[in-house]
Amino acid sequence: MKIPYFPGCTLHSKARGLDETTRGSLAALGVELVELPEWTCCGTVFPLAQDNYIGMVAAARILANAAKMEGGKLATVCSFCYHVLKRVNYAIKNNSEARKKLNDYLEENYGGEIETIHPLEICKEIIGLDAIREKLKRKLKGLKVACYYGCMLVRPAAEMNFDHPENPTIMEELISALGAEVVEYPGKTTCCGSYQVLNDMSLVKQKVKEILYSASARGAEAIITSCPLCQFNLDWMQEKLAEENNGFSKVPVLYFTQLLGLTLGLPEESLRLGEHYVDPKPLLLGA
């Protein structure tokens, strides 16, 4: 099965581990992600003003190009890309003014027919968790994992239609199928501070501290996410927290696809485990 794929800018630079393990894991499960030709940045953020259609142009162009490929779907794994593409598609489909202005500007005739789909949804709804279990080369043997969704995957609920906006479970269902023990904690859909890391580091440090302490206090040995910025904040900020507290216990922060790729037997170099601030290899070697 082939599905058009939009990697996004970060996955071609700082988040290559997310890109390579997404492609590799799905390929091992029988799904080929076909990268869109000549794609551009999605715009990164959805416009706050409802009539700021120029802020939707980049995503609308990507969606219109995807509609020219076979399959009727567009896969993307970055939480920000998924958020922007899905919301712009919702606007095109449900807002006649947005649809007309964007199509006039782009000289396209796109009506929102593409389904923007996340690899978590591909795993659960297309491949199936039972089929994934059958293809595992190894299991995680009770590794205690906290799933972190952040803000972008689940909200706003009506437009994203991804999972329950406050208590999603799709990542937990997948990680359970891999043999890990899910750690439930209250911070899985709270914001990590996002781009405020460039503006107010103290704010981000406090948000990250709350998330890490919440997960660690409940026994988490690792945290997984699908957002490159969340992964960066949760991982890198631990250096600052450790400097301030000698008793701080570091927690590896991984992409969910890295654990999926590990269990499917992807080559170690493609997992890019060495690119994290908190080294996950000592933990995973015994998983």
C-alpha cells in the first residue's frame, strides 16, 4: 500500500530520527510513504485570524498537490504539520469563502477531499494492532512508558477529530501492543511551552518540569511523542533542570516511531538514538 507523505521541514533537519523511523517502520508493516514532490513548509502555525487566508496558502498548496496523487490520503507525522494541514483542510471543506479565495490564489480547484492522516492512525486503523503484534521482532518487556501528545494533535477537537481531546489513548494502545507498560499521568495533553523556548525559557523550563515530574512520579522510564518541538523541549531542558537540582533523574524522551522501529528490527543506525540529550540506549538495551 502506498500513501502520499509530507515530511515537513524539521524532519529533513533536526528530526531525521522521526522521519527515518516513520518511513522504516511503516515500510516494515507493508505501507510505503511516497514523499510529495517539490513540497514547501506548511506554514508551521494555523492563523489566529479567521480571515487570514494568506496564512493558509502554503498548506492549501500542499493539500492540492496531494490530491493529484493516488490514494486520497496525505500522511504526516510532525504534530505541527498535522495540525496545520488538517485545520486548513477543514477550512477549505467547510468555509466557502476560504475555499474560493485559496483556490483563486493558487489557481486550483481543490475542495478538501484529501484525508490528512497520522501514522498513529495508520497503525491502528489501516494496519491494525494485531497485525503489528505479529510482525514484532522483539517486545519491550514491560518498559514503563508515558505517552505525551502535547497540544497540537488533539485540539481543537472538532477540527482535528483525532482522539479524545483531553484523554487520548491511541498512542497508549500502540505502545501496549509493543509490550510496554503504559504509565498514566495527568500531563499528557498539556503544553510544553512550544516556541516560547525562544522568548521565555523560564516559562518553558517550568512547563517541562511539571510534565517530567508528573510522568516520573508515576514510574515512567521513558516518554514518547510525535512532535519535534516537544521532543526538543522535554529532552534538552533536562540539562538545565539537572544543573539546578543534583538529585534530578533524567528521563529519555523518544519519538514513538523509534520504539516502533526498535521492536520491528530496524537497523540501529536508522533509529538515531544517539541524537538525544538524554541517552536512551542504556535503557533500551535492556528493554
